[in-house]
Amino acid sequence: MMKTRTALFFLTPAVMIMVALLVMPVGYLVRFSFFVGQQGAQTAGGFTLANYAKLLGDSFYLGILGRTLYLSLITTTLSVLTGYPLAHFMWKTSKRWRGMLTILVLSPLLVSIVVSSYGWIVILGNRGVINNALIGLGLIDTPVKLMFTNIAIVVGLVHIVMPFMVLSILAALERIDPLLAEAATTLGANRLRTLWHVILPLALPGIGAGTTIVFSLAMSAYVTPAVLGGSGPNFITTLIYHQFVTLFNWPFGATVAALLLSVSVGIVFFYVRVLSRVGALGVQAR
Amino acid sequence: MTTVELKKVAKRYGQTAAIDGVSLAIAKGEFVTLLGPSGCGKTTTLRVVAGLVESDAGSVSLGNIDVTNIPTHKRNIGMVFQSHALFPHMTVEENVSFGLRMRGVAADQRSTNINRALELVRLPGFNARYPHQLSGGQQQRVALARALVIQPSVLLLDEPFGALDRKLRDTMQVELRELTRRIGITSIFVTHDQEEALILSDRIAVMNMGCIEQLGTPAEVFERPQTKFVADFMGVANFVPASVLGSRGPLTALDADGIAVESTDAIQAATGATIEVALRAEHITIGEGDAGTSSNSVAGSVASAVYHGNASTYEVMVPGRSGQRRLVVREANRGATGVRFATGAKVALSWPSGAVRLLSR
């Protein structure tokens, strides 16, 4: 009894911060989304479902939601495909290499996202590193458009989410008994089959955690699509910003934000259910 | 017919030699144990046979085929690890099935073989369990079934019972002995436990500092150790430096630091040479009174007496030429009297000439 009370005592600050900074704003947000939407009006009050009807009935807005989902999925897939080999290498390599690579992997987090996004402009721009190199080599005559495309957004996002993917997978790999790989080879499995039948299934909890985190981060990313995606709303987060700040239509902005939140939560919830069904959350791994 | 043959195998890690010229030939169906303290190279030797460690020099052949440059997964070996190394995400059946699947055995043939292997290790019907649902002993049996089901040309066991408690260990040793003899599989077993080696093996290779010090049957290694290291590892407690006096009929006479000793061992060293006399604690008889003047006896006083239950161990100080010398004596307890001699008691020690081993230093 005493223990429960002590625990409650220590939990209180954390719970209060969560309520103040998360539950209350989200509550307000949902309430705003039912106000009458009006350009330049901020919050006009009243109650209407018109915002939702407008959002779900307009292919322009649904197109942006679809594009956001699509680019987030591409980002997640690419970060698994590039992050796994790196995590595997870090797992196998010497302590020294691993230390240096860890710093390298964490480097996107050490620089402001704004700065690293502008860094990508230097690389991807019409007179950027890539285009200058290609023109200099005589491979192309006019610059290839890289900036303000889906490619630019995905490249920027993969760069930023990489640490979360690599470190999640590495944590799972480190829990694998290295003797398991040896046991597999004594039973006749070559490296590839050992990887496929033994290592990957056991790394699945890390891949599951990594993809969940990365997908959530990509869906809610703002700076990268804003800087690398060009002007105008092209991503769901930039649409929200546009509604709130440019058009002053707070109720409609709140509606888009509520939709983003429910779609993200819905997808992550469904994904976690599937992962635990196949035992990829470490239920059977140990 | 030789199944496993190592020729002058060597492996260095930096400046230290893990194994330094190990040669060993193992006959088909033979059970050979590599015995030694940690760091003696026994596990490295086993891993070289498995191909998990690449040797720097020498060759390994399995079934008369040189496999020195053949990778582990093509060697057709079965290996059992101390930590079991069962795949945690697979059921017992999937674990045992793994080696068969890698060999492309058809599904219906697989299930027959799996069930036979599980019966062999006395775990029939455990197919659908996961490793974490099994006890340590059961896990080790599954690991054994997984290694045996592929019908390997050699079974390699790396301290497989090291993680099991004493009682389970004893049971598993008897079972493994019976099982390997019954199916006639060639086995190499690694352990640091001399008792385990004696129980299981057809032959024991005692290893020290990367070399095989002595290779022989359990009785040979235990009763006729050739070096002080082997004798010490086999539990001999008393070593006394001695100089050879010469032959007396069938016996060899020695002066062991002032104690007159006779041994049935034939002498290899010249008269006057200094060698080592080894004497097991349990071969010394302890009694009351004076020692007399004959060979193989000495008087002393008890320095410590420890009761073990089925035996008592005494440390007896005896006068030697170079000062007091400590001899360890172990006596089986027959009565219900505890230790027979208290600390400080004057006792006489004697031993038969057949128990005295002469070791070149």
C-alpha cells in the first residue's frame, strides 16, 4: 500500500507534464477542428462537421495525405534497407570501428534539422555538388531537377531518421548469442542462409521498433519537406502550417492535424499488433 | 580406420600460441576427450576440427578427406556447445530439422528422422515446445539430437555439461556414454573435469600450453602419468624430488629428500640423476607409532585433519633433508568415528612400491 502511494507520488510530476503538454493541447486541437472554419478568422466558435467534409471530400487534400503516407513508407523502407547492413557491420566489427561509426550514425541528431536540410540544398541544387559533377563529367548538359522533388524529401528524411533505425536494430542484434551463427554453420548453413534463417528472425524486434519509430517521425516531419519540398503545401505537416499561419484558418488546420494524428496512430497501432502476432516484439525471442 | 586426423596443427593469437603442433588420429567410433585447464588449447583444437577457427599450420582430415580449406558448413560435423546454442525462435522440431533442411532432405523423410533423433535422446513428443520452455538438461538433449540427426562423420562436444548441476551432469554423462557407443559415432569431447573424462572416454588427450602432454586410455593416464603436469591434473597430491640410487632386483631405489623410496617403475634416468617421485594421497597408509627403518615408510606428525564424509584427509609433516616436508594422506572412512588422528598426533606413513611413480622432471 505504502509502495503504491510512493509510486504515485513520484509519478505525479511526469503525469502533470504529460497532461499539460500533450493531452490538453491535443484536446484543444480536436475541439478547434469542430469550429466553423473561416479564412483569417482563427477561432470563430460554433460546432460543425464541415471541416471534415471539406478535407475528406477534396482530392487536393487527400492527395497530400496520400503523398505523405507514400513518402513516409518509402523513407521507412529505404532506412531499413540501408540501416540494417550498417547495424550488422557495427555488430560484427571491432570496438574501435563501432565507436567511430556510432558517432557518425548519431551525427544527424547533433546538427539542427534546419541546418542539415540546407546542407542538402548545397548537394542537390541545380548548381549543387551532384549537378556540377555530372555536368563537369560531361554526362548531362542541363542540370537534373533534384531539389523540390520527392527524391529530395526522401533523401533528407532518411538522413535524419537513420540513427533511430540503426540503433534499434543494433540493440536487437546485440542480444543475439554469437554461438547461434556458429551452430547454424556447423549444421550446414552458409552465411546467407544463416543470416536469413537465424540472424534476421532474431533481429526482427529491432527492425519492428525501428520501422515504427521511423514511420512516425517521417509522417510528422515538418522542416525537411518544408525546406527540400519547395514552396506551397506538399506534405501534410506543411499543409497544417499553411492553414494555421498563412491562411489563419485555425479550425481547418486543426482538422488536418487531427486527421494526421489519427492516421498515424491507427497505422502504428495496427503495425504493432501484426508485429506481436508474428512474435517480432521479442515475446518468443528469449 | 581413421576418421579424424590432425597433423601438426598450430594456431597463434598475436604472440601467444593457442595450439602448438597438435597431432592426433582418432579411429572410427572412438570417443576421445581433450582434457586440460582453461587456456590449454583444447577448445581451439576442437574449433579447428569444426572449421570455426582457421589454423595457421598443419592439416585436418575427416574420413580421409583433407578438410583444412573446406568451410564449416561443408564439413558434415555435429557440434554441441556449452550454452546449448538452440535457436530461440524455433520449436524443438524446427531446431532438429535445421540441419536436414540445409541438406535439402525431403519433408516426409525429415519428420521420420526428427522423431527418431528425439527418441534417441529420450524426448519423444517434445516437437512443438520452444527452447525456453525446456529445462537445461532437456535443452542439451535437443542440442544433441540436432547434432546427431544429420549423421555427422564426427560429433564435437564443447564442455556440453558445463552449465548443468552436478546430479544432472552425472546422469547426462552416463546417457551420452551409452548413446555414443550404441550408435557407434566418432566423438571428440572437451572438458576440464578429469572425472568426466575418465567416465566417458576411450582415450584421453591431456593438453597443456597448446600441446598434447599424454595420450592414452583413462586407466593409463590416471595410473601411469608420464609428466608432473599430467599427474598433478589427474589428482596426484604428493611430489618429492629424488635422486636415483640404482636397481635392487625388480625395484628402483631412490633417495627422496632423505626418505628411502623403492618403486616398481623401471628407471629411465641414470644413477645419480634427479627425478620426481609422485605418490597419490589415497595410496599412503596412515597408522600409529614409529615408522621403523625399512623403505617406503616415514614417521611424522599430523598438521591438519579434515573430515570429508567418505574419507578423511591429513596433512602430515615429515622430516626431510631440506627441512620439514608436507605429505597429503587420504584414508577411506570405514567406521563411524570421524577423523582417526587429531592435529599434532605422531603417525607412521607407508606405501607399497607399486604406488610410487617416477617422473622425469
